[in-house]
Amino acid sequence: MNFTIQQIEQYAASTRFREGLAIPSGKSIKFSMLGQGEYNINYLFTHPVNGQKLVLRINTGSQMHLLDQIGYEYYALKLLENSTRTPKPYYLDSENRLLVMEYLPGRALDYRTDLKLAAECLAQIHSVSIPEDCHLICPDDPLDAMLDECQQMAEVYLRSDKGEKKIKEMLCRLLDAAKKHGKKEQQMSRCIINTELNSGNFLINGEGKNNYLIDWEKPLIGEAAQDLGHFLAPTTTYWKTDVLLTKEQKHDFVKQYQSCCKNTVEYEELQYRTDRYETMTCLRGVTWCAMAWVEYQDPNRPIQNQATYQKIQDYLTEDFLNWIWNSYFA
């Protein structure tokens, strides 16, 4: 479906939508833009009967190459309801690629003050039990799966005649190094992970209050260390802010997370696995930017975000790619 407010209001008048959310036909609903990512647009509205604030989320594409991307996200949110750290989903329309979920309050995470709160939030989410018939994707070897994903994303740029030759050479160099450094290792126990832990996906309300994690577009069954590595990586922290965490800050965060875990997790093993995933996350960050840069050359791309495009260009510079190489692969 299209994404104008008028067309959304027209859809919201349908019997299916009204019955799904228990909204009488005579009650009016007003929508306002809440925000958008690279593949989703979010609108805010208030339930006209119970006064609850809700989010209508419309999907425009799938990074995971899924036929029902919005249904996958809805399913993940249902699994995570008991964590009390994620939005409750209320309505799904896979045909029109939209869902309705709970609106949660809060501000974006501040790396200077909120690391402890983020550790507590992640530990609680990772403690959610996985049902035997879980349908979330579960890679046999998560690090290998990440490397394959990086290769696929990089190929979009490498095959494009619009990409710069020097940047292509540097991406190939990083990919070759990652392949050489890769080795089969004992994995940690599995849990539901988010895989997209930038500061804007946390909603912080403070110590002793409810703090949340939103945007469950790409959840997997994987190791907790994959989320930790993504959270700490410079390609993540620098995405929405100007923060680059120190080694001491990163180690303190892993210790805080480990102290919050219900299950016994050996710190040394957790730190080692987190470091491995942090390295792969940096490669994932720059290869995603390479893929997205090519997508942004299409003027008909459904979502165009100038701030995101500027960051993409920042990451695809010789200076930044050299810094990633020297910090993680040299």
C-alpha cells in the first residue's frame, strides 16, 4: 500500500482493521508521522476507545530476503512479550505489510550515562526462553553467517559501475582478512538476539524505571555476544552519535551485562566471543553501507534519509576504512 496519511486513514476505516483492534466503525482515528528507518515507516495514533498510544508500522523491504518481513517481526515481538522490554504487537496484515504495536516512551540511549541500563535491558531480553517450535532464523555458525551476509552486501557495490575503484579494493581487502581470521570455535548457548543495537533503538527512562529495546526487524536465534559486539562496535556507536567507546568502557559493559544474567556466563569466554563479534560487526557495518550507497543512487527508493546517506558516505571513505583495518584486521 502507499504511505500518505490519507491512504492510511482510508485503510484504518476497513472492517478488518477495526475488528482487529476493537475500534467501533463510528470512531475517528488520526495518524501522525512518528519516524522512519531504512525499510520501515512508523505512524503514531491513539486508540479512540481505551486511549492507548499505538504505532502503525509499514514495511517497504526486507534485508533478510523474506517474503513476509513484517510477519517475521510480529512473530518475534510475540515471543518477547514476557521480557517487558519490547513493544507488544496487537495487529498484523502481512498482505499490506503492516503491523500495529504498543507505543513505548523514552529517549535515545546516551553512551556516557546509560551503559548500565542497556546491559540490564539486554540481559532480560536474552533470558527469554526459546520455544521448541521457534520459527526465527538460527544460523548453524553465526560468525560464518555474518561473513556470508557481508560478502553478499559488498557484492552489490563491487558489481556496481558507480562505485569507486579504491573503495572496492579496500572492501575486498577487509573481506579477505575476515575469511583468513575466521575459525570454527565452541559457541555459547543461544537466545533471541536483536542484531541492530544502535542508540536510537533503545528507549531510556532512567534508573529504576522501564527501559526498552525497539525495532525488531532482524532478530535471530544466536549468541548473546553477537548483540554485545554489535552494541559496542564503533560502526554502531558512531552511527547516531560521535561516540567511540574505549576498551575499558567496553570491558566494563560486558562485566555489567554478565552480572545481570540469570544464567551463569563466564566473563572471560563472554568477552572473547564479544570481541570476535565486534570485529565482524565492523565489517558488516561498512559492507551494509556499501550496499545501501548503491540503493541510494536510485531516486525511486521508497525511503530516502539524508542524514543516513551522509553517514553512509562517511563510512565509505579511505580514512574510515583504513581505521577499521588498522583497529581490527591489521
